[in-house]
Amino acid sequence: NTFVKRHIRSGLPASLDVNEWRNYIKNNGGCDRPTQSFLDPKDLDRVRAVCSSAGGKTFKENLCISQEPFSFVTVRSDQGTCGIRNVVRESKHLILACEVLENQCVPVHFEGNPKSAKP
């Protein structure tokens, strides 16, 4: 699943150190994406549940919002150069695009939540 490969990876840097994150993204791909958010692998089941009534609610169209806030790291970089502008830990309700794949409703896109919307 592309969503999991992009947002729920093992081996993430434990700190918010820009150099650690630059090396991680260079070595694991993602220099082409100016904003990336990374969730803790231990939250995988909770993240998947956002696409169900157990953990989420319909936000609009195919977007669901988590019933509980999540802690995650957002990395902003200069597209194509891997020059990291900032690394921040955020705690917000997730807004995810959900689609049915292999008879299960799963997250396929991590939507930004700049206004800190709640369900």
C-alpha cells in the first residue's frame, strides 16, 4: 500500500534534527515531495481505523477525520533538492482520503489539516 510506504515507515529518526531527517529522506526517497508527514508504525491499526466508523467520521466526500488526535512529524523541504526547511512534531486529527481496495476501506492519501479541524 503506497500510503503506508509514504507515511508509516520503520526506522524514522527519533529526533527532530534536520540533518538526521535530510539523510533519512535522501536514503529512503521523498526528495520530490515538499511536504511529508510521518506517523509512528505502532499507530498503523489506529490509522487504518480512521477509514471506519470505529476510528473516524466522514469529513467530506471520500475524506474521513480521526475521532482522536494523532502525533506525527511533518517535514517541509525544497522540492527536488532535499534541502529541509523544517521538521515539526504535530498533534492533530488526521484527515485521510479512503478508498475500497481488496474489499477493505483503507487510507490512500494524507490530507493536510491546517485549521486543526476536529470531528
